[in-house]
Amino acid sequence: MKVEMMQLKKYPKQYARTKLKLGKNKFCVGWIGRVTEVKNPWLFVNISKKLPKIEFVIAGGGNLFDE
């Protein structure tokens, strides 16, 4: 199995929060990965609905990403 590695750019925290339209002082939870049935993204979404004071961000792709 071949794994492709890449160097990610580092950005200041406030720049990233502004770019993602996140609150300046809000707690943020992120999920980076495939958004498919086997990963159960609905659990992440349902938890986010129960915790409105916390910001949730999903990054990645997959057949459920647009749902």
C-alpha cells in the first residue's frame, strides 16, 4: 500500500477561525475524514444539534458529504 504524504501550511489560529467563519472565543470540534455510511456522520451531526454553544466543522469528502 502506498501512502501519499504532503506538507500542510500552518496558519495563525485567528486567521483560520476567520476563514472558517468560526466564533472568536467559541469551542470548536472538528472531524477530518471520509464522510460515508461506515463512518456514521449522522452521529456527529446529531451531537452538534444538541450542543448549540459549540461549533462543529466537517472537512473531507465522500458520498454523504453533500447531505
